[in-house]
Amino acid sequence: MSTTAATTAATTTTTISTATLTTHLTVLAVLSAATVYCFYKSRRLRQLKLPSLSSNPNRATRRGKLFFISQTGTSKTLAERLFKLLISNNLPFDLVDPKNYEPEDLHNETLVLIIASTWEDGNPPSNGVFLSNWLSESAEDFRVGSLLLNKCKFAVFGVGSRAYGGNFNAVGRDFSRKMRSLGGLEILPLCEGDVDEGELDKAFGIWSGEVVRVLKSGELSGNGIYLIGGNGGELMDGSDYDDNDDDYEDEDEDEEDGVEAEIVDLEDIAGQSLSKKDMGVITSNGKKNGEKVMVTPVIRASLTKQGYKIIGSHSGVKICRWTKSQLRGRGGCYKHSFYGIESHRCMEATPSLACANKCVFCWRHHTNPVGKSWQWKMDDPLMIVNSAIEEHKKMIKQMKGVPGVTAERLSEGLLPRHCALSLVGEPIMYPEINSLVDELHKRRISTFLVTNAQFPDKIVSLKPITQLYVSVDAATKDNMKAIDRPLFGDFWERFVDSLKALKDKQQRTVYRLTLVKGWNTEDIDAYSSLFSIANPDFVEIKGVTYCGTSATSKLTMENVPWHADVKAFSEALAEKSHGEYEVACEHVHSCCVLLAKVDKFKINGQWHTWIDYEKFHDLVASGKPFGSNDYMALTPSWAVYGANEGGFDPEQARYKKERNHKSNR
């Protein structure tokens, strides 16, 4: 063989050997990959069979974890209820507050249940922030991978309100998505509990039953069945579920369709059930006898327990402690000092228990529903007024025989002359508010109406009120969002428009400021800038009332200003007005101060902040236009700012209660 031929043969042999080797390596790689894939799939398929936790109670196993992500206590209450149910079914679980849990241990868990509330702006409550952040970081870290939680089976129940639009159950959805992205196996798709119409408790009960059924039987939800609390706990096909949930992204779309929601914060009543007698004929969609009702049985039971007399389906009346006080001759409220009302003849009521805010200082602890428009069954205004007066009289009669209550004052109390439409909720939401006001004025009952400045169009259409208030809880957009926790996305624009509408009113108008130490007491310049928008007759400045411990609020006694603090704030605010307003009155006991317009109410050096009520009713009855100057009256010397009496009526007997409780103040 020639040298050339030999070289060619050797080259050919080398090429064939190299090709054969490459082929062998390729085949080997494919087989290896297939082997690894089959091994992984086999292991994953074995995991799809969830072993029954109750089949062998003596078998050593890692206990499941039941987390509650809770700010106000609602989710914690629900979690405690589920924990008892699990234990009673021999399903071993630990009830865990995530703030005491190390997220790095999560990959060792085999079974996790999460009850998660959504807090401000769609963020998790404080006790779940660290766990949520850890899941987010892990899900976004390419080094972690998608199998970190592949041993973990989980289920999530979200607690939220559709009234907050796109943030509805944002935290529950986020936990579900992150757990799945890290390889967790969702044994029941996300259940979204909606507190609207008080259905949360029912929905959670149904979902809890499903959890127990799945755990005891070892089944998974292969058919994608899940629950949505807003549908009364109805089982729904999982194919309808979408992580993005566009149905709740646009609040305005809901408004246009007339689909609004009201909620009740179930802080103290989640997990309770009512008797059939209390329930009445209420369907799962919040309707009674085919009509949607504002006051569901759960809300009614809670408010009744607090002393409210519920009128019809959306109104209420309650006796004020100052009414009781003046019946006993022990002094009246600040309205007595500032405006001359007779506190023992004042009826505190509202035609709408619903509100559009969830203020941090709400003295009703958020047990009333909320909503952005009227969508409920509507009661007749005549019925509301008549019933309110009757219920008020019944409460007044209960004061008979109480020390200090004279027959004269009791008989006067049975004939109310004033109505404070500020009990709870947003009275201006009631569609027939003008007719209701007419009914009160026909009975020569004066009206003091308070609005939270979220319905400017209602202010525009409102008939003359004895005195119309707008709550100015904060002077900046950010502070108002933090303090009022409004439902409307355009809450600030609504607030400003409400102030503009107030300016056009001819009768007495008031800015009502509630000072919360540490929240809004440093904004004097910003508050002053709001004066020119509505040019109100008066500015009431009151220290926040501490209503005891409540998980619905972060406020403590440290947030309650002293009267000296309120005075200093008021004087500084008056000074900013450059003489337009001066401090006119004070009521030390209520920690309240009044600013008044100098050019209208200070005549010949004397304040005229009181009201001539008989003159007001005559003016209303005349049907002719009139203004706030037409029914003012002289302020007594004891009510004037700086008087020795501090706003306490000298004709009343001062009574000081002995207080033995500890205080760091």
C-alpha cells in the first residue's frame, strides 16, 4: 500500500472512530437525561399522593404549621378556630405567629396552612412582612430554584374586602403564587374570603371543612375546586380563577355597573354564630326576602351589644353619655358650651350605618359596614324619624329614678330639640337625606350633620342644615390616607371638592379637626392652607378620644393630646389666619377648642357663637333664603375661651369621678 493510501485509510479510520465516539456519548447523554427525568417524575408523582394524617396517628411525622397573617385579629381568630377543628380531627398542627418563625426552616415543612389578611395598600400585616419578603426574595433568586418547597403541601385562605378594589386579598394571592413558584404543592387552590355582607365566617367554615376532608382522605384537588367567600361559600370551578383577577383591578368599573361593596370588620365577631331567630331570612348573598340589606345579622348583633337601637335595615340611634350627664345636672357636652344646645334634649342618630372610610380613631371599632355608594334596601325617612324618636324616648325613660334626674329634666328629655346626625357611618349617603332633614325640622328639631368629605355632590344638593360639619382629619394627602384609610382611590380630590361645596352653603359651616398625637399635630401650616378653600364659619379642634384597647387601631393613650396641647395648636392655627379667625370657646372636659370668624361672630367685642334655634326654624319654615348671621346668639361668658369655668355651665353641678387605674401620664 502506498504511503498516500495508508495515510488516507488511517484518516478515515480516525474519522469513523471519532464519529462513533460522538454518537455513543450523545446516546449516553440522552439516556442519562431521560433517566434523571424519569426519576424526578417518579418522585414527583409519588408526592402527589398526600398521605392521610389521621390513618396512623402513632406514626412519627412532622406536625403541620398553621400560620396567621393578622393585623386586627380577624385572621388570628379564624386560625384559632381552624386549629381546634384540626386537633379535634386528630390532625397534628402547630399554630404559628410568623413573626416568631424562621423562614429558612420552611423547606423542611411538609404541610402548611396560611390564613392571611390584607392590610393597607395591599401589603401584609406587620407580623407577616418578614415571611412575605423572604418568599419574594427566594422566588426571585435564580440560585434558589423552583424546587425549594417541593416537599411542602399548602393551602391559603385570604381575608379581604372587595371594597378596596385591586387590593382585594392581595396578600393571600401573593402567598399562594410565591409558594407555588418555589415548588410548593397547593392542595386546595386559593380561597378568597370576602368580609362583605358578613359572609366571611360562613365561607371560612366551608373551606375549613374542605381542608379537613382533603387531609383525612389524602386527596388533592385535581379538579381545581375552590371557594370564594364573596359568593357565600359556594364551591366554584377553578378554571374561573386567574392570578391577575382583572375583575377587581378597576374600582371605577364596579361603580359604573352599580356593584359596590360594604364590609364589616369582624375583629371581635369572627367565628361567632347566631341563633336562627337572630338570623331571620338572610340568604348567602346578603339579601333578606329578596332585598339587599345593610345591617346583616352579624352586624346587628354586634351593634346591639354596643347599645345601638337599630332602626329598620340601615339606621340607628344611641343615647349619648352627655345626654345622661345633663339629665342628672352634671354638665353638658361641648356643643352646649359652643352653640347652646341642651344636651339632655339631644338625640344622636344616623340614617346610614355605612361609611366610606375606616379611620384609625373610629370610636365604633369598625363594626359598621363600609361602602362607596348606596346599594341597599332603603327605608322611608318618615319611618326612620318616628322610630328614632320613639327609641330615644325609651332610653330616656330608663333614666327615671337615677340620682340627680329631676322630673322637669326628664320631661324635657322626652321632647328632643336637637339631632346630631353623627352617630356612626356617613349620614349623607342616605338618598333621602333631604326628606329626613325636612321631617326633623317640621318637628322643630335642629340638625347637626357631619360628613367625612367623600361625597361632594351630596353636599351640593343638601338642603339647609342648622350646622354642617366636614371632618378634616388630616391636612395632606399622605396623612389622610394613613389616618382615614379611605375606600376611594380619588379620596383627596373628593375631599377638596367637598370643601369647595361647603363654601357655597349659606348656613353655618364647620371644619372638624381631630388631633391625634404623633399623626397630624405637626401640620399647622398645611391645615391653615385649607381655610381658604371653604372659608368655614367655625373650626372645631378636638383631641382624639381613646376608646380602650382595640386591635383595629394602633392608638394608645400616648396618642391622646392634653388640653394644653389642643390649646397651643388652636392658638397657633388662629395666628396663621392673620386675624381672620380667633379662639372663641373651649370645653376643657372634652379637650375641645373652637375657632370662629371674627368679622361674622364677634360683634362689639362679644362672641355670638350660640344659636337662636327658634329663629332658625322660623327661617326654614319661611322658605326664604337666609344665612348664618340670621340666627346667631350671644355666647355666655362662662363658655368664652379663657374663662375660669373652662366651658362648664355654672348652673350644673361639677362631678369628678375617682380614678384609681394606673396611668403613665
